[in-house]
Amino acid sequence: MCTMIKKIIILVLLVLMVIFSSVFADGPRVLKDLEKPDMLRVDKDELYVIQGTAILVYSLKDFSLIRKFGKEGSGRGELTRVAEWPNLIRVYNDHILVETSAKLVYFTKEGKPVKEKRRPRHSALFLPVGNHFVGKIYLHDKKANIQYMRVVICDSQLNEIKEIYRQKWFQQYTPKGFQIQLFSDYLNFEVYDDKIFIEKSPEGLYIDVYDSDGNKLYQVKKPYEKIKVTQADKVTANAELREDEKAYLMIRKLGSWEKVLEIMDILFPVFKPPIRNIEINNNKLYVQTFKQRDNKDEFIVMDLRGNILETVFLPLGNRPGVEDKIRGVKYYTIDNDQLYYLKGNKEKKVWELFIEEIE
């Protein structure tokens, strides 16, 4: 009898080992129902992915799809999807915030819409900070014929209170049409602990930190190695631009890529910007640069005052398109010293989640 019980226990343990090894094995995890994601975030043991007007929530224990919500439409609590405008998601302690081209919608984590706010015209990316919001709002200075993206403090209804930073946009008007600069210095900011972190890489490897009222608190400033834009970089960037969703829409409208180039000039800087993007989690500031090694991006990991803790190189999978970058799309997120990133597998026609320890 004892021998039989021992055999049963051993068999159960073997089955559990197989189950756990398949769940926690290294390598990608295929995420069910994922076809064209816009953004991902992690909250404890759940992964939130927004895809068009749908929010999909996966378990990080077994990577199963545990709930899905979001209704397409223009009514209260409903979400719209504009072809060239991805939807964004942020996860907070007791709610999630979804941003579309038209509005911000608050949901419970179970998927019930709670309230919404109409967004101003020509704006992109709003994040709550203290009793206010901070966002990016476009401005065309018609007198100087210069296009800017500005970081502004807004009230609770998204009415502008004051501007705290502005930067030339990657696109500018010209007599023949317009010009765009690839490897442009996109304007990125993050909110953490009711503080606003704005990377100001046109000036160098600078990150200015503001309180929720837009008062500057301090600046993070570090030396950096200038990286030249090579001919190979230009070829790759041109190819990526040609495949961009906005480029596809322009080709459909004008008839061919050659017709697009008749009204568009493509420019390149001599050097790549010092900062590609920033991410903040667990009291750490992750500064992503254009330096690469073995197809991995450099991340300078700092504390919130700018003291460097380590430098790591991380894989990131898919990169967002030109317009998507401006609006805050990321196919990766960092949570508790782990990198989560999505990568489309064209051969298998699936999207895969990769998880990597940041050491």
C-alpha cells in the first residue's frame, strides 16, 4: 500500500514539474487573440494589452487570457480607433486609463467604464499628475512657420494652464509640401510619484524634473557618446518609413511612394539623439539610448536623482512606427526589474511575449 502511495506521489510531482516547466520555461509565450497591439503594461500578476478598442488582460502565471473588454463606438464609455492614431493604456492602483484620439476613458480593472474626458485638439498623451494632467499639445507658429510639440500642465478637464517645455516637431512645412527628419529627437516624458520627468535631448543627455504644478525641481545631466548616423542607418530608416502606416495611407491617397516623395523631403541629423526614450519603475529611471550591442539597446539605469546604478543592453522586439513614437506607443514595459516586450512572429502569424530579467 505504501509503495502504491509513493508511486502516486511521484507521478503527481512529475506532472506538476512538467506543468511548471512549461509555464516558466525561458522563451516566448504566445498570447491568444493578439493581432495588432498598441501598448502593454504590467500590474502585479496581470498583463494589460490594448489592441484597437479592446483591452486584453492576461495572467502572468500561465499567460492565459482571463478577461477582455472595450466596446467600439462614439458613445459614453466606448472607444474609437483611427487608422493612424493608436490607443494607449496606463494602469493605476484602482483603475486603468485608456486614451483614444478623441478622449480619455477611465475603467475599473474589471472593465466597467467609470468616467471620461474629451481631449483638446492637436494633442497627444495625457497623464494625471497630482490634481492636474500633463500632456503634449501641438502648436504651429504660423508667423515663423515652425511646428512645435509642447509639454503643458492642464487642469482636471484638460484645459491648458501653462507650458513648461517646447521642442521642434520632427515634421516641418516647406514650399513643396513638408519635410520630416528621421532619427528625430522626439519629445518624451513620464510621470512618477507625482513628478514630471521630461527628457530634453536636443540639449544633451538631460532630464528635467518638475512638480505637479510645473515648477522645476532639478535636472539630471550626464555625459554621453555621440553616435553618427551612418549610410546603413539611413537605408534602414527609409525602408521602415516606407512601411509605416501613415506612409501607406499617403500612398493610397497619392497613388505611389514616388508621388509621396514629390511633396516630402527626408532629412537626417549628423548624430543620433542622446536619448531614445525613458521609462520609470520601482524608483528607477531607465534611459534608453541609440547605442546598440548585438541587436540590443543600451539602457542607463539611474535612481530618480540621476545617480547611475548600472548600464544594461536589452532586446526590445518590434519598434513602433514614426507617428506611433510621437504618441507614446511602446511595445515594451519594465516592472520590478523585469523587461516585458512584444514581438510579432510573421511566420507563425502570432504575437509573442518575452520576459527578461534586468541584471
